[in-house]
Amino acid sequence: MHKASLKDFILLIALAAIWGSAFFNIKIASADYTPMALAFGRIFFAALVMIIYCLIRGIHIEAFGENWFWYATIGLVNLVLPFFFISFGIVKVQSNMAAILMSTAPIFAAILSHLFIPDEKINLLKFLGIFVGFLGIVFLFSDDLLINSSNIFYAFMVILGPACYTLGGLFSLRLKHIKNEVVTSSILVWAVMILLPIMFLFENPLDLRPSVGSTISLFYLGVVATAIAWLMRFYILKKNGLVFQSQVAYIIPIFGLIFGYIFLQEKITYKIIVALIAVLISTDLIEKSKKAKSS
């Protein structure tokens, strides 16, 4: 089993910072964009950047090649669905709360990896890590000030995001022999084609009159938090595996908490801090479980 290097951990933290900043930008953009339009705009800007990048670098986009089915499937599961779920849920959930709820990803990852990846079985330490992280999320849901009957459905919608990310990450391992740029650009092209007709079927995005601030946030989400971040994600996933990559979700809440407080003046309760500590302990236990197995 590959042992993560210092560079791998630095990339993981950088990716967490980028995705942590995504939540308050989603919150800003959601003031003027519907969840579906927000998800589409994010995917569209990312696809545009990746297509230009591939043209400049002379990289052939294989969206309609022999792996088209997997590109389309990953585009749906890894982009369209989670972007919509998170954008929908964050309408009534604080951005820092949404970031912490993303920490459910390693739980899904550990379970799916145990079922489908031979060398990533659950051991005692990994089980304890999952359990501690799960308790932290349950404790967070007991915070009536932030999660109550008026928004609990929206909180669960956010949780569907990391569930989709993890499943999509599992599918992405089938394409580990293909360049990151090719995979990222191809799934983005499919995501645009999937979501565009659905958006016009259920909404009329041409009626939107977004502010400059909301549009800047949407552009940032597409270019930085999607195009650049996904290139980083696929690199980490291929080099270190699903469980290591999914631990980015445990670091995201730290940045989400900081950014939400600084830019949106969001509340930070003691239950948020306790839940955050729990998921950080969980991260440490899961990583130690890999070291124990490789030793």
C-alpha cells in the first residue's frame, strides 16, 4: 500500500482550503442563483477553463471515446448531483455547517472501499475513526440553534453531496490509467450536457438577474473550486487511494469554519467545535489504521 508523502499531505491541505472556501462562495452566489443554475454555472465555467487548457496543451479530450459511459456516469454522480444537493442545502444551512457535514465522506469511503477495494478493508482503528466521526456529526445535529425542524431536510441534502463524491471517486478508479486532464475535462463536458436540458426543463435561467458579487463567486467556484481543485483531487486519488483522498473532507471544516466566520459572520457554537474536534480525531485514527497495516 502506498504511504503518503509530505507533498501528498500539503496537496491535501491545499485542496481542503480551496473547497473550504467554496462554501461561503456558494452561500453568496445562492442569493441570486437557483441551486440548479448555480450547479450548472459552476460546471460550465470549469468545463470552459478545462477545454481551453487542453487546447493550449494539445491534450485530446476523450469525452466521446471508448470510455464515454464512465465519463458520463462520473459527470452525473461526481458533479451534477453533489453540486445540486450542496447548493440546495446551503440555502438554509450555514456555510460552515455545510463544510462540517461534508466530513461524512470518509465514512462512505471506508465502507465502499471495504466492499470494493481488496487492500482497503476496515480494521479496528479505521472502525474507531469512522465511529468517532459519526458521533461528531450526530452531536452536531443536536445543535437546535443551527439545525432544527426548519432546515434539517436541507442538512441531509448537503450530506448527499459527499455520498455522491465518494461513489464517483470509486468509479473514477476505473480510469486511473488516463491522464487527470483528460478525465476532468471529459466528465465536465458530460456534466454540462446532462444538466443543461434539465435546467431549462425545470427552470428559466434567462430570467435571473444576478449581482456582480454573486457572479464573481460563481466564477470562482467554477475556475478554482472545480477546474483546478478537481485536477488536484484526481491526482491525489490516483496516487494515494480513495480513503486518503476522502480525508480532505475532514480538513475542509477547519477552513469552512474560518471563512464562514470571517466573510459571513456566521455563528460558531460549542457543538460545532466539539464536532470539529471529533472529525479531526477521526482523521487521525483512519490514517493510523493505514500505517498500522503497512508496518
